[in-house]
Amino acid sequence: MDSNKRPETMARIQTKEQADAFIAEQVAAVREQVGNGKVLLALSGGVDSSVVAALLIKAIGKQLICVHVNHGLMRKGESEQVIEVFKKGLDANLVYVDASERFLTKLEGVCEPEKKRKIIGNEFIIVFDEEASKLTDVHFLAQGTIYPDILESDGVKAHHNVGGLPEEMAMELVEPVKLLYKDEVRVVGKALGLPASMVDRQPFPGPGLGVRCLGAITRDRLHALREADAILREEFDNCGLATKVWQYFIAVPDFKSVGVKDGKRYEGWPAIIRAVNTVDAMTATIEEIPYHVLHRITDRITHEVDGINRVLLDLTPKPIGTIEWE
Ligand code: XMP
């Protein structure tokens, strides 16, 4: 039987009982596969790698070594949440690497989107590899591969996740959720006790805020973007849009406009709001955000975020726009 093919008889996991049965099955399978061996996992804090981490901690505890690389392009509070949930909550064997400075230095002056992606992807591999080489006797590499990744791997998908690791890392793969769809991964994550804020997260591109800090990334503009994005997310949470909209974020372009603050000229960047709905990310429609919510977000961002003096709304569907700006 092809282990990468989902059996037709496999029921869709929807309930806690189904998830518990799946977890028990995978815990046994992982123990059988790795024995006393050590397993390495790049834990980004995204849904898939988080669920794999929680599952493997249940199966093999400290034999799992999670490496969380903070590339400096995370959303506000994300790395902190990974540490909180996994190190403090689940007592994971977690290596936290703050590589922000390295990534931001490498990205200095680079405007071209694909070049930015490449630098981020390559640097990630270098940092992860460095951490892996400090460890001895690790023969297994866990990955948060899910079924759509397998289905799309021979197709057209152009994006690769940060965390796509080099083949020279000659380790045997452990991929406990590779036959699951995203909705099932979320059900399993909840059954494992992961917080909803982690399990129900909207998709976030591997290169993170790097593709939303448009053009050449600067530290001050990246900071403004992160703060504005946090406000958007907070306001979407408050008005119930967070659970309704597929993906929503702020992009900040690298130009300024003239504004006025406290009676003085105030040049700042615009923050662009984008909120889209889609089924497969190939096409997308725009969420109609109520005006009172838009006013509140605008008011907060322009008053609370240094460097931003306007808020714009992107009404472009995909196609013709892509979901991300870069
Ligand atoms: P686009 O911008 O192509 O995005 O309409 C479609 C979906 O893919 C996400 N995206 C990425 N994900 N690495 C990723 O892992 C990337 O380089 C990347 N670029 C876009 C985007 O956020 C959206 O959900």
C-alpha cells in the first residue's frame, strides 16, 4: 500500500473521539518507528508543526527536540506563544534561536520579492542546520506535512514553506499528520489540548512579515507593520471577524505621505488592510468589513503606531491581485 495515499475507507476526523483514536494510533506508530531514537522538528508555531510537536511530545516526550527559529519576521507575540505553550505548558525539549539580526542584516537593501523569499528560505536552512549539527545521534526528522502538501507536490504550487529542509539532512522522516486535511489537523490539535489561538490560526506565509514589509525591509517599518497587524488582529477578534475571515493582515509599503500631527507636518507610511476569503487560495474574494470597524482600526493604528499616518483598504480580488502583496 502506498503510505502517501489516504485510504478511501478513512473517515474524516471531526469529533474529539475520532481525534483521540487517531492520536492513540499515531502515538503507537511513532513509538514503533523511532524506538529510543531522537527526533528533530522545526517548530514554527504554525498549526501543522505545532500539532506534530504536541503529538510527538505525547508519544516520546523528551526524545523530541523542537527547534524554533525566530527569523525576526514573526507576528507580534508569536515566538513568545511557542515558548509559553511548548516549553512552559508541555515541558518540551525546545531550542529557541533568536536569529532576527542575522535575517534582517541579510535582507538589508533587498527589494525584489523572490530574492527576499530566497534569502529567508536559505538562511532558515543554514540556521536550522547549525542547530542540528550541535546535536548528536539524531536520526529522525519530524515534519508537519499534511495531505494537501502531498497532493500538491506534483502539481502547480509555487510556494514553499520556510522549513523546506535540504535532502542532505539524511534523516528518516516522521510525518504523523501527512494523511490529514487541515480541518482534521485542527480537531486533533484541540484534542491534544493546544490553545484555540494556535490551532485556529489563519494561514501565515513562511517568509512571514517579510513579504508584507514591501520593498527593502527596514527595522522601523517592520516594527510599525507588526504593531499595526497586532491591532488589526485584536479588532477582528473583538468584532467576531477573526473566526469568519480566511486571511487578514496589514502590508506597509516603502513610501511616505504627508500628514499632520499635533499641528506639525508628519510624514508616515500608509498601512494597507487586506481581508480575504477563499477555499483553496487560488482565487479569493474580499471580506466586507463594516465601516465602524474600519474607522476604529484606522483611529487606533494612526494614533498608536509610530510612523503610520494613513490607513488604506485593499478591495482587490484574486485574480487580479494575489493575496499577498509580494
Ligand atoms: P498568494 O499571495 O500567492 O498567496 O495569492 C496564496 C496563499 O499562500 C500564502 N503565501 C505563502 N506561503 N510561503 C508560504 O508558505 C510563501 O512564500 C508564500 N507566499 C504566499 C499566502 O499567505 C496565501 O495564504
